[in-house]
Amino acid sequence: SLTPQLVMCSPAKTSRAWPRIQASGRFAVNFLGEGQESLSNAMAARGSDKFVGVDWEPAPVTGSPLFAGTVGYVDCTIDRVYEAGDHYLVIGLVEDLQVTDENTPLLYFQGEYRGLA
């Protein structure tokens, strides 16, 4: 939504991170760039501390983690949460956003990481 600015994400009900995100009331969506496949895999893996060895800083508005070298981010506060099967639909109110020209977006399509080229 552009007015108001909203984004949606969809965590699985089995997500170990989601209860912490929900309790904090905020989240950031980081847009990864080419060469950040290992970061994507680390964040997707089940594990104790996904942030060990990860270069990040707190978002200026919410303090949510922003990863170094990304294409950009959307920093949000949680507006609404809906149950949807084995996932939640989380509506975030955009508090801040940034896009950089430092990298080409990392895409995941048909089970593979890909670039735009």
C-alpha cells in the first residue's frame, strides 16, 4: 500500500524468530544483493544465534537489524497480524526505507539463487 505505506511478510507459524519479532513490535526487511547467498542461508537456517559473525547495525528508527552490503531495506512497526494456514500475514507500517546502488539484487527462483543478468 502506498497510502499509508504498508508492506507484508509471511512468517511460518513454526518460526522460532517470529515470537521475538512479534513481541518487539517491529521488523526490517533487508533486500540482499548478489554475493550474499551465505547470509540468506544463515538467516533461513534453524540455529541458535543467526547473527554471530554477521555485519549489521540497528535501523535508525526501530533499531531492527540492517545488514551491511544490502540493496536496501524497509523498516517497519507491526500494524496487524492475521492467521493464514500454516503462516501469519504480517502487515508492517513503513517507518523508514533506503535503497542503495551498491549492489545488484539477489533473487531466488526455482530453487536457485540468481542475479538479474
